[in-house]
Amino acid sequence: MKIAILPGDGIGTEIVAEAVKVLKVLDLKFETESALVGGAAYEAHGHPLPESTLKLAKQADAILFGAVGDWKYDKLDRPLRPEQAILGLRKNLGLFANFRPAICYEQLTHASSLKPELVAGLDILIIRELTGDIYFGQPRGRRVATDGHFPGSEEAFDTMRYSRPEIERIAHVAFQAARKRGKRVTSVDKANVLETFQLWKDVVTEVGLQYPDVALDHMYVDNAAMQLVKAPKKFDVVVTGNMFGDILSDAAAMLTGSIGMLPSASLNDKNQGLYEPSHGSAPDIAGKGVANPLATILSAAMMLRFSLNQPEAAARIEKAVDTVLSQGLRTPDIYSEGTTKVGTVEMGDAVVKAL
Amino acid sequence: MKIAILPGDGIGTEIVAEAVKVLKVLDLKFETESALVGGAAYEAHGHPLPESTLKLAKQADAILFGAVGDWKYDKLDRPLRPEQAILGLRKNLGLFANFRPAICYEQLTHASSLKPELVAGLDILIIRELTGDIYFGQPRGRRVATDGHFPGSEEAFDTMRYSRPEIERIAHVAFQAARKRGKRVTSVDKANVLETFQLWKDVVTEVGLQYPDVALDHMYVDNAAMQLVKAPKKFDVVVTGNMFGDILSDAAAMLTGSIGMLPSASLNDKNQGLYEPSHGSAPDIAGKGVANPLATILSAAMMLRFSLNQPEAAARIEKAVDTVLSQGLRTPDIYSEGTTKVGTVEMGDAVVKAL
Ligand SMILES: CC(C)[C@H](C(=O)O)[C@@H](O)C(=O)O
Ligand SMILES: CC(C)[C@H](C(=O)O)[C@@H](O)C(=O)O
């Protein structure tokens, strides 16, 4: 088994180091190999996703990813910006199924901006399609408008699209995930306006017939954004497209109040996966030793479960994280009065000890 | 001056009746004419936006709109569904500038799902472009995929697009609105992924140079969804495209906790406008006399200010609404212990009395 370690930029290196430390003490049989990605790779090789990094990622059974991006790269041409690395990995490895749990840890309920009773015990799984939609649809670009409100003027355009098999496979992922949980799927669309999401709704409905034990409902994306704010606990599994999933999964993560705790997984049809924290590279706190490594450590646990077939080891890590929270250890992002403030390395050490 | 009254479906008729009652007691010089729209128009004329209704809307200086839609029309072909009426009005009248205030009334702070300190005094203005983007872009439809992940399979597609002048005019609206308020504009885009929103960002930046007194910042849509949940008071004016605006304005409205209070305006370049509550047709409570008419009454106030040049009358209505809230009158959607529960008509009567 081989794990590609891609720490990336900003706090990426610090948090990935802690996750690797945790993995190492488990004494499992796997090889690791590190490579540069994002801005760090651009600085060294002139490209955010160099051939060598992509090759390593393709060969590996799983990728442990930190985060990419920094304001200093904002002026680069789009194809050279750090976030192209993550889009390139998704596309080249066919990582179509993105799992984004939004969980509110009992010990951290107060950290949410929502009233505690609305989030206590929250446990939603957002499943976002990750290789289709307007992210990758062609054609796209700039041209002179030939119709619309201002023919003759410059316009920019993108193509939203989904094919039937793309929708089918992500729907199956959602229904199967729901079977192992609350047995409810909410499919989020905008079928009242978009052709793409009328097909989405039709196909998800069809696939749903194969899962009579799972309840399916449909919600427009604007309503889903409202219901997430109003009553998030009503959701179990949410499945949606790439663009809507980008927005809703971040909103859901933030409303737990502790995005620094939330892992994510992006899988292809061979269960090869990329595992990364839900938060970003946070250049403002990079190098200060204060970043929360728990989302990355929990991403490593997801990796053990989904791609490396080590569910017991995954559960051990998750239990250790629960233990350190109960011990009152907190990085600054989740700190509150009466708890003990610790740094990135101390938090990683505490998880190791709890193992 | 002529006002077209389009009550629509569900609670639409009840809430619009109260707003009309309020307008009538102001004794201003205007004519009103009513017409069917949405499901009601479909039942009577076989189309959600009959020619006669569209003609009336075009002739009027302003449209007071209730709400459209009911689950019973879900099975109709898309062009016949109630929501096509609202899309048709936007398109045919060129109502490109949608104003969606998200205000948290002092008397209702506790109704928010957010902690009171995060929403007390909240006053954001979301300006959503309303006639472009993926809502109206051509081509769109179904076809056999010729490339992508599954060539040969059925796919559906839509076109996202914005032209430079479309972006310029909505940007001017946003900067001018910000001048009358907190002098800050946040432009929401997804320039890291979409060509359309790279142009959006470029053009908004250019237009911003003409408003050196207004501070401009840019935010990705996923981050905007997070910041709305985390710290909504950091925003002043938010300007964004049709699709992102649909999602963010609903999320923002819901986090005030009292979407039943929030008006909206959709204007064209002649200041002709459509005014409607931010909430929907709520078929579940239609006909029960419990719907909150205040969002519609406040929409009528916006109409007086923006399209009918009666700012004093608008302010009188707004003050009257504040008075009834301070009197402790509440429809069920905003009711809490210690206040007085009233129905739709009683609430309308109370506003009339407060005038
Ligand atoms: C960095 C960006 C391209 C990316 C996305 O939009 O998918 C990010 O927001 C995410 O959700 O992983
Ligand atoms: C009904 C629907 C077409 C409409 C939209 O998406 O614009 C609605 O959600 C709105 O925001 O007015």
C-alpha cells in the first residue's frame, strides 16, 4: 500500500506532519512518498501540479493532501494558480465522489454560530459530485456576444452539464452511504430553472427506485441553503452537483462552528482517494504552529477506512480525537474559556498519546 | 401612476390584499389594476403569464406581486409551471437589478437561528443580477454527449454567461446603493473556476475605480456562504450574479429568522419595478388567514420609494410596521412567548391604524 503525501501551502505542511505522525505510530504496513503541490510546486517547478506529483498521485492507493493557495499567487494566470492542482488531481484521477461530513462535536457545540439546540448532535453527510458540472464543461471562454441583451459586446461563458451515467454513479454512492446511516437522501437541484438539474432530478429519482429502504426527497438549492441555516438536523445525506455542493458543503461545515475539525474524502470508482481537511491553507496563520491538525488527522482516518481497508485503525484515530477533545485540549480556532489552549504539534502529540 | 396588482397563488392573495389596504389609506394618486399570474393564471387561461397580464405589467409603473407556485403544478411541463411567470416578467421587463435586504428587526432578534449577538442590528443589502447568467443563457437542452466522461450517453446542459455591459450596469447599481449606506461593496464570484466570473470580477473592479469613496472587496461564493453564517454583520452591500444571488439571498434572509418580514424589489433601467415578499407562496398555510403580510406591506413601501417617487409615504409605512412590532403583534411565523398572536387581516388592520 502506498500513500502519497502532498502537504501543499500555508498551514498544509504543519497539519499534514501531525497526521503522518499519527499514522506512523499505528504501525500499519504502508509506504509513503511526499511531493510538492500548489504554490510550493509552482515555486520549485513552475507548475502547481508537476508531472512527477501527478504520477505519484496516480500510482498511490491514497493521497493525503494538506491545502493549497496563498494570496501571493492571485496575480498568476489561472492555469498556474495553486487551486488548479486540486482541480487537476480530481480530473486526472476521476475523483467524482466527494464526501463532506458536517458533524458537530458534543464538546464543541457552543462554537457554532447557531443556537446550541439547533446543532447539538448534528451529523450530516454532504456528497458532492466532483468531476462534472460547470467546473469542467466545455466550451468556455470569452467571445463577442451574438445575442442576449448586448449583442456585439464582450462576454464570458461556461457550460454546465451532466450526463446520465455521471448522475447515476453519484446517486448510487449517496443511496449506499444513506443505507449505512439514517436512510434518507435529499437531492439538491434547480430543476425549476436548469435543464441540467431537471435531468439530475429525473435520474436520481430513477436510481432511488433501486433503494426502496432509503427515503428520497428533492429540494431546490435556494431552499436547501435556507433549511441548512434553519434546521440542519433535518438532513441525513445530501447529494448534489459540483457547483451547488461547493457552496452548500462549506456553509454546512461553517455552521458546525468548527471547520478545523472536518475531514473530507474524494474517491474514484477504484476507491482510490484524496483525503484533505475541509478548511483551506490559512496563509495568515501559516508557520505559527497554531493551526488545528485534527481535520487532517480525521482525514487520515477516512483514508484508512475508505481506501486502505483498515476500519479498526480508522476507528482508533477517531476515538483518540474524541479523547483529546474530552481532555479539554483546544487549538485557538476552537478554544473557549475553561479549556486548555495548545498548538499544532502539542495537539498531534496528544492524539498519539491517546492512541 | 399605475400599479399592477398580481397576487398569484397560495398566500399571495391574502398578503397582497393587506398591502393594497395599506396603500389605499395613504390617499396617494394612483390607479390599480389586478390580473392573474402563476398557477391561478394557468387554471384560468392555460398559461402562468398570459398575454393580458404581461401587457398590464409592461404598462404599469410598478407591479405589486404576491407569490406563485404550488406542489400541484409540479407535474406540468416546465414552460407552464407557475415560476415561469416570474422568470417571464423579469425577462420581458428587463428587471435586471434585484434588491434583497436582509434586516434583523430589533424586536425579532431572538427568532434567528443564529446567536443573538451575531444578528442584532444586522442590515445587509444583497443586489442580485436578475436577467442574465445561467438562468437565461443559450444554448441549453438535452443531447447526446460527444465528449466528457461518457461520450455517447444522454446529457443535459445549460450556458452560464455575462457580457461586460450587463456586469457594468449591476455594478453601478451596487456602488450607488453602497454610497447611501455603509460605503462597502462585496462582489461575490467564482473567478478561480469560472470564465464568466473572472470577467465579472474584472469588470466590477474597473467600475469600482469610479467610486473611490466606496470600499470594494471580492469573495468566492463558497467563502461568502461561510461568512454569512459566521459573521453576517461584516457585510454591507453584496453584489453577485443571478445563480449565486438566488442561493445567498435566501440564506441571508433565513438567517434573520424572519423571512416573513423581508421585502424585495426588481428594477429595470427605467425604474419600473416588481415588488414582492422574499418568501414564497406557502401553499400549506394558504387560506388559513395566518400568513404574515408585513413583507408584502414593506414591498409596497419599497415600491413607493423606488418606482413611484413617494419616499415620505414609504417611510410612513416602514414606521407603522415598526410600531406594530413594538406593540407586540405577531403572526405565527414570528410569534414568541409574551407577544400577541394575530392573523393576516388583523396585522394589516394594525398597520393601517398605526399610520
Ligand atoms: C479551490 C477551489 C477550486 C475548490 C472548489 O471550488 O472546488 C474549493 O473551493 C473546494 O471546495 O475544494
Ligand atoms: C422560482 C424561481 C425561478 C426563483 C429564482 O430562482 O429566481 C426564486 O427562487 C426566486 O429567487 O425568486
